[in-house]
Amino acid sequence: MPYQQPTLSDLQAQGLNDIVATNITQGRALFPRSVLRALTWCFANLTWGNYDFLASCYRQAVPFTATDEALDGWGAMREILRKDATAATGTVQFTGATPQKPLPMGTVIMRADGLDYITTADAAADATGTLSAPVTCQTTGATGNCDAGIAFSLLTAISGLPAQGVALAAFTGGADMETDSEYRTRVLAAYASRAGGGRQDDYVEWAEDVAGVTRAWCNPNGFGPGTVVVYFMMDDAEAANGGYPQGTDGGAADETRYAPATGDQLTVADAIYPQRPATALVIACAPTPCPIDVTVRNLSPNTTAQITAMETALADLFYREGTPLGMTLAQSDIEDALLSTGASFTMVSPAGPTDIPVGSLPSVGAVVPA
């Protein structure tokens, strides 16, 4: 049974009872402003502070309950470091510029809500007056991600360039610093494993150590003997793309036996390359979505909000149960997820188990009330 720490009220009451028990007051009650009453409250507060300090020490004594820098210390002992926040990147497009007008690297461009970005390469307007400049958010975190078409403006006016521009495509790559809960999961997994020998779990841990990676799976011999295929997802950093990594599948930049990856896949492949067993050919891959359409009859309530809730429930199911290593989704699992929204209906399709091929993840398709 866990130790029950006394509350401040318990300690104050105990102190007053002890005073009465010593018969100092000769049976008389203490006055509201009695010095003894004030001293009792003072010592009760001091004692409670000691209890609280000891409780804090106990929490930091094991990685299961440790927090903040203590949890960082436990993770560092197993070479599991907290993931730093990353900055979002994208392209801002200006139209109506003077042809060939340059925009130098290091120019600050401000998003409509006041968030600053900086150009990462020199750019120049083409013959039609369109200028596209790559930018990086100066504030790390998911707040730097945004949708295509969001308004941007030059922080300082430049002659020959319009003041207003837009995001050419969705900005991605921004991820918040790993929370205690997320980090603790990786730390505990590291302590529970015997890492370092190139086991299947090792590749998962190495991939999840990369900033932005939230889930990973290892398929040994996935592309033939001697190969190790690592699938991964970036649910926050690539939220605009459904969490799917952006780039091409392949090996590390220093791998000579396979075409090198690009984009997010190259980042993960390069991170795993120096840690893998010397002969393993590691290929970093993005799963492909496998949409699952659902049809129901006699849906009640048959509203847009209800259908949205059902889509959210399915997305949660696929997030928890999905794997690109090949799986079968039971029809009852899909039906239970839909029922959790409080709706009543008759399931039409899928009418049986749904097979998800290797390399694919189940994703939400169309939810159609028949």
C-alpha cells in the first residue's frame, strides 16, 4: 500500500491535539490569536514542506515518475535524449514584382499573425514577375506550420517587390519539443530493452530518436536478405500531409549499395546509418495510405457533426492499431469505433475483415450513410 502523506490540515490538527495532551493550557481552549496556535500552524507548515520535498525526491528517483531535468538525466544514461523543437519551412510566393528583381537570403518575412520567417537562399523574380523564396520560421515548434495560401508580408519594404505574398504550399517540418509523457515512453522502452545489437526494436528506437518522428516500424529482410526496411510517421511535423513523411525512400547518403533517400526519409536513414550493424542495408520508407471506406444504413443522428465524429473515431483506431508491416482490421473493430460516438446504425461495408498490405497504413476514407 502506498504511503499516505499527511495533509497540512492533518498536521495542524495533530499539533493542536498534542498541545492539549500535554495539559499546558490546563484544560482551557486556546484563544484564536494564541501564540501556541500560531506556532502550531508554523511548525505544521514547515513539516508539510519537508514531506512535500521528500515526495518530490521519490518521484525523481525512478524514470517512471521523474519529470523535467531529472527525466532528461535518466534518459541520458541510456543515450535517449529529448527531441528539440524544429522549425517549419516552406516557400513564399510574390506576384507582380519587377522582372529579375532579387530578394537576398536573410530577408525577414512576416506571417499575417506576426510570426517571423527568414529567407534561406537568394531568389529573383522571373520574367512574369513571380518570385518564390524558400523560408524558415525563426520560432521553432508546430506553430510555424501553416496552410497554403496564408498571407505573408515583407518586414521591410523593398523597391520593385510587392509587400504581400502567400504561402505557395503548406508549411511543414515544425514540431514542438518532446513532452515529458512522450519522452518518458521512449526512456522506459530503452530501459526495458537490451539495445545495441541491431534487434528489430533497436531500429524503431533509432528512428524515433529523430526529431519529428512519432511512430516507427521495422521490417527485417523487407526488400530481401540483408535489408532492413524502416517505416516511420511524422504525425506533427507533417500534419499538413496527414503525418506521412515527404521525400523519396532510400538509404543513407553514405550508403553505396542503394539509391540515397531524399527529404524526411534521408534524415532518418542518415541517423540510423552509423548505429546499425555494419552489414545491414537500411532503407527508410514512408508508408502509403490505404483508405478504408465505410458505409452505414439507418444512421441516427444523420448529421455532418456525427459523420465528422465517426471519422475522428476511425482516425484514432487507425492511429492506435495501424502498422505498415501487414495487418488485418476486423470489421468489429471498425464498428466498435463508430459506436463509441453514440450513433446508431447498421453496418453495410466493410462487411468483413480488411487486409492492409505491407508498406501501407489504414487511413480514413469516405464515411457514407446509405
